[in-house]
Amino acid sequence: MLKGNLASRLSFDESRQTLVPEGVHSTVLIESSLASDRFGNRMGYFQEKDAAAKTDLLISREGEEFLKAHESALESLVAGLHDPALEETDTATNKYLDLGAGIKIAGFMRGGQSMLYMVKIDEEYYILKTKLNRADGLDVSQSYINEMLQTQSVEVDLKVELERFEVVMPRVLFATQQMMFRKFEVGTRSGTLGSWNIKKRNEFTDIVSQYVKAQGEQNSSLWQNVQADVIGSNFPGTYAFKNDAFIAREDGEMVWVDPFVYRKELD
């Protein structure tokens, strides 16, 4: 999680339609191969109060509109992550931590590489994903900026294939190295992709796995040590997904909410 007493304050330069920290009058863009604009993202940053350090922030178009509508949200969320009372929250018991300004947060799910929190803002729900503090001290997760860009890459580059399988990617609003914020998807968690037969599931798995593998083989730093998060079964040539990998929505589409796994030992 982010360290320090963060008071992140963001404002918008309406003439440029991009993020500018309060008190700074020039637009801040991070020059990086990862800061691609082909998805409509913008790079900004937020800053700890009275500190020189800045935290890079990748923002989608939808995320930019969100931060305009909820100017104190990022500051409140980061402060909430440091509040000891957060440990006592749980969506299962409907016990939320009230952060003020209509923002509430509660523990939702602990995964193998991340901790997920449910965020409620004005009756809308979101997921805040942060890195786990492991007892062994190992960093098993990649930058969430990378994960956001990988998610958008699959959405754009495999658009035709995803539509054919009625799969959509999660709507990520913004990310830093240490956290990612996305829309909460309402539906039933599923690792079996609903009524898909084995042939259809294997075909989808092959497409996404080969795509991710090809990106890594092109020496793209964005895809190093990353795989599609699929699990081989006891039957040769067949695959499965984790039970919480997909959300089956009422409209029939499957949202691939947990598409990737990061493993340093892949080096």
C-alpha cells in the first residue's frame, strides 16, 4: 500500500482537459513507453502533502470524468487505506468505513496477489485493488499501471474475438504503481464461463494465452513475467479458470475481472 500521510489534491486544467496538481500551473505528462495514448489515457500525478515525492497516475477517459465529479475521492481513498479501522470492515457484514463526502470503503476479498476493497460512492460501487503485504516480504504483483494497460490492450487488440465469445474486460478508471480503481461488476462469479463447453473454453484460452505470450516474446517491457491466468486441468489440452476469474452478468456477457498472473520466476 502507499506509505505516508497522503493528502492528494487534484484539479483540472479545463483548457487542456488533463490533470494538474493544485498549485502547479503546467501540465504534467510522464514520458514513458507505457504511457500510451491509444486508449485515451492521460498521465498525471498526485503528491503527498508537504513532500517532494510524486506518485504517477494513469487515468482513463472515464476515470478523468470520475475525478472531476469526485474531487476528494482519491485523497479520501488513500487516507482510508491507512486507517486502522479499515481492518475491521467487511462487506459480508455490511460494515463500511465512512470516509466522508458520500464515500465508504470495506474489505471485500483477499486474493493470491492483491487485496480488494469495495468502495461505495453515491450508491455506485467500485473495486479498489491494492498489493498484499505478505509475511515473507515477497512482491508477487506487478505495477497496477501495467495491469491497466494490459487490460486495455486485450480489449482493443482482441476486440473481435472478445465480441464473438461475449467477453468484456473490466472498466478501469485509474491506477498507480500500488493500486487500481475499477467499476464493480454485478453478477455471479464463475471460473467455468457459464454454459461454455470444453471446446469453446479451450479455444478462448488459446487465443488469449497466445496473445499474451506473443507480447512477451516481442520483448515488450509491459508484458514481462505476465501470463493469462489460466489453470491446466488433469485432462491434456483442457484448461480452467479460477472460480473468481469471471463475472457472469444478467445481460449474458462475461466480465474477465482477473485476467493476468504475474510471476517473477518467468525470467
